[in-house]
Amino acid sequence: MFLASELQREDWAWETYLELYSPARADQLAGDASAVYMLSPVAIEAIAELNPDARAIAIFREPAAWIRSRHAQLLKDHVESVRDLRTALALEPLRREGRELPSTAGHRPHHLQYVGNVRYSDQVARLQRALGRDRVHVVIHEDLRSDYESVLLGISRFLGIDDSHKFERLVVNTTERRMRFQGLDRQLRAFTHGTGGYRLTKSAIRRFLPERIRRRGVVAFRERVIFGPVPSVDWQLDRELRVLLKPEVERFGRMIERDLVSLWGYADLNADENC
């Protein structure tokens, strides 16, 4: 996410970023994958400036599911502090004005605009303006899950690489976890990094426990105590979101010439429903 400059740490250096590509040969393609580039106010233009010949692959998920997943991820990353999604959604107007922001949001409050960030058609249009229509390839997340081989074939042809190659299917993030104790996680982070008064404690533990055992213990504690199962879907809120988002789903579908209304289950929704 280096090209989303609003997320950069002070210790990040341009030379460090370029070093990541040093192993690539001159005849190889190299890429940068980040889930936040489409949400960043500067990343797309930065990509085009860095490499006007760049190609972009943009993957989009059913919007209501994306919002739930995004909220869970921001809680995990300590950017969001409101555990209830409905409450977080209600705060969007205030947060756009710079109010009711968590202290941890810092310089990225726009990432807390859940509904506001489901503007798929605008995001693709920005990519196309920056790189050119023929350099943008849109993938629907549900296609990737249901027809992996065909999606990879399309990507291979878009990139101009050998489309006979068989890619190994990787399945990641199959079970999303919910942040239960954010304050405790902050303390654990401070402890493991030796900050916030934990420097001497960390030094003492280092002398008696190998790093491998320490890391394993921290991971186990986070998984068993700090995180818990994702709560069941609030179907009333889900339907309210879908009614709200249906115009964008229709617009995006027309843009990429796909019937996303049917694919994503929006067909039976009426815009005049009370939300």
C-alpha cells in the first residue's frame, strides 16, 4: 500500500519500496497488490505517474458483504473503534466532517466511509481515466470463487502471459475473525514491541524464551482470547444496505455489462422500501 501516501509511515522510503522489485528480471511482470488503492484519494494517480503503461486488475465483491468485511478489518487494524456496524454506519455523515473519529483513525478518516466507499463505478472510471480503458480489467469476486480457472485465464490473457499455465488455487481468509478486546490487543502490541513501558519486561522475557516460542504464544493468545467468531449477519441491516446500494449496483453492472442485480441478489429490492 506504499502508493497510498496517506497511509505511509514516516520511516517508509521510496528506495525501500523499489528494493522489493529488485529480484524481478527484465522479462518479468511485477505488481503491487493492495486492497486500499481503490479507496485512496491519491494512489490511482500515483500509479499512473509512476508507470503510465501499468495495467490494473480490480476485484469487486457484493457491496453489503464488503462493508461487513471492511468493518471487521478496520476493527482488527485499530482504525475503527465502534464495534456495532449499524452505529458505525450512522456516524458516516459526522465523520465526513471530521467529527466522531477514533483517535486511531489519524490521517485516514476517509477509510471509515463504508457506504461512501461503495462507488465501484466511480472507482473504475478513475482507473480508466488514469490508465486507459484497455489497461483496466474488472474481476467479480464471486466469479473468482465459483469459476477460478476461467477468471485466471482472463487475467492471463489481459496481462499477455502464457494462458496455458495452471495456477495453484490458494484459499486464504476463509474464516473472518471479530475483534473482541481492542484495548487488550493494544496492550499486547505494546508488550511485543517493547513500547509504552514494556521495554524492560520485553528484554527480560527475551533472555528466557526463544523468539519462536514467544511469537507462537502471542498468536495463540490473540486467536483464542482477543478475537472471536464473526457474529451472525443482521439480515434486517443487510436488506437496508442493499436497498440503499441497489442504484450503484445497477450503474456498475451497466458499466461492465454484467447483470449484477441478479448475481448479487438485488432483484427483489424496491427503492421505496423504508430503511
